[in-house]
Amino acid sequence: MKMTNDIKELKECAENARKLYRVGKFNIVVAKALINPYLEAVNAKSIELAKKYNQKPKKLVFMLMLGKKINKTIESQTGYSKE
């Protein structure tokens, strides 16, 4: 997949947000706000290519972008619980 300059900039921003989240500079809400534009752009491109080649799209998910399980952290910072 050829990356446009816009997607490259979004990827750099998302990677920086991920790094800052992992060292504790950002909370989950801020990290998600900075990472989501990149995920939306990549997922849109994935859907476009999947339709072109009659395949199922491979989408990126926010939790995978962070690279670790953080359910308890999300519950404590947002008040959201699965139950």
C-alpha cells in the first residue's frame, strides 16, 4: 500500500502518541483522540482495497495499536465497564 503524505503524517502523530502513552505522559483518552484519525484513514484504505479485490478488509484496532492489554486502565480512566 502506497502511503500518501497525509497518512504518513497521521502515522507519525499516532506513533508519537503511542510512545507518550506508554511512558505515562498521556492518558488513554488523549492517546485515542490522537491515534483514531490514523486508524480511520488506514481502515478506509483497507476497505477500498478489499472491495477492489473482492476480499475481506483487514482493519486496525485501537487496542492493537497500543500493543498491550489495558482493560483495567480504561475502566479506571473512563469509568466504562464491560458489565
